[in-house]
Amino acid sequence: MPELPEVETIRRDLLRRVINKKIIGVEVKKVKLIRGRTDIFINTLKGNSFKKIKRRAKLLVFELKKEYLLIHLKMTGQLVYQKEKKIIAGGHTYSGQQLPNKYSHIIFTFADSSRLFFNDIRQFGYMQLVEKKELERILNVYGPEPLTKEFTLKRFKEILDQRQTAIKAVLMDQSLIAGLGNIYASEVCFFAKVKPDRPVKTLTEKEIKDLHQGCEVILRQAIAKRGTTANNYVDAFGQPGNFINFLKVYQREKCQSCASVIKKKTIAGRSSFYCPQCQV
DNA sequence: CTTCTTGTTACTGA
DNA sequence: ATCAGTAACAAGAA
């Protein structure tokens, strides 16, 4: 499930490969993954090029000459970049995984014959063209980016203030804090030694401080390890992330710190993992 | 066959 | 009007 570290990894992977390359082909195999009109989508992208790639929460923003292409991977979306197919002896094509596959729903071809595949098993992800005004309206709904300096302890306290719900629900709410999903919200709670179902109003000063610090520490570590492949996430080169080896509680059977059996409980409609020994 | 997976949103009720 | 909780979406794995 791509969350902030996974989406950021893809963004950085793609930066040097696709920026300013002319898009010469746009193949749409599944119209439902495009929000808005498909003909406008294709006509706008053909001959265009990406000037910048930004990320807000889990949303990728590709800046075109005039408009913006939004890409959300939701749960099973992949963005995989491949250079021109190499033909080896015997006529077989060589590449890591053979693309396109049956889940490659949208394919961009660049002038140098390299391609960008949008794969999505469950077809929840989407691409959408927006004008600047609409972009601002969409991005304004998100809470602060946890890896920027606007995410101060003071701001975090303001976000928690007066809230009548569990800490993990707050961490996962994109309108309050941008980019954390089920995996990293669970890991941040472990970092702060706080049970995910703790009502926000019962948190101590130190716990709040640790939760705030945990957001930054966990996300930075996860980016350094190129994200978590718990299911089918891959980076822009089709490679899995390595942070799964560093997860403390998410989908673990035993606590990586004290070997207690990890407990599982549904919070805010999502399965939450925690150590009954380490977390209070 | 049933159950489980999760990001986002529409909807419901307080 | 605001906030919190939940069902629904969808398709594949076990």
C-alpha cells in the first residue's frame, strides 16, 4: 500500500528519467482509471512533457506545460518506468518483469522509446488532469506534510487538541496529517510506546512529543529503505521496498523488541497491530 | 465458499 | 454546522 515513503520513492525515481521528455504515445486500456474525459486526457498529454513532479500526501502531481496530471495509486497502483525493450539472442525480450501485463491500464511512451506503465490490480487508483485552481482546491484539503518544518510540535498539539478519537485515527486522517496510512501509523504508535486505540485526550506531554518525533523518524527511515512492500508495492523500477525488514509491529506475529505476541485490533475500520508489553 | 486486505469518500447519526 | 464512525468500492489471495 503506497503511503508517503513509497510515493516519495517513486517520485524521486522518476524525476531524472521522465522530466522534459516528450510524450509521444498515450495508451488507455481502462477508461475507468481516468477521471474526466478520456479524449481530452489523451490529447492534452500527447506532445506534452512533465516539467516537475511533486508530492502532496500520497498524491503525485506531474506539472505539464500548462495543466497538472494527478496520479493516486490508492492500494494496488504501480508506476513502473522501463527503457526501450532489449532484444537478446533467440528473439526473447529481456526485462525485470514483462510489461505491459494484464494490469497495465495506462501506458505513456516517451520520445526515447522508454515507457511509463500505470498498473493497478484492483483499479482503485486514478489519473486526472486539473487546472491550477482545481489543483489548489484539492491540495488545500490535506493537513501539514510531516517532513516539512511546518509540522512543528506546536502544530501537532493543535491538531490533537479537542479531538475525541483514537490517536491512530488522527494519524491516518489525511486532512489532519498528510501521508500516513495503516502501516506507518501503526509503526509511529510503537515508536512512541503508545497503544493505537488510546484516546487522544489521555496522552501525556511526553507521549505527544514522542508521537510527533516518531512521524519524522519512521518516515525518514522508510524513505531511506525505499518503502515497505507488504503486498504488491514496487518502486519506479519494479523493485520492492526494504522497510518490511524494519517493521516493528505491522503484520508481525511477535514484537521485534520484546518477543511478545503482537495483538491485532480494528481501529477506524483498519486492522491495527501493537505490542501489549511495549505499548501503554 | 468465506474472510481478509486498505485509501478515500459518501453517508449517517449525534 | 461540526465531528466521528462506518459501509462501500474492487479484485485477488488464502
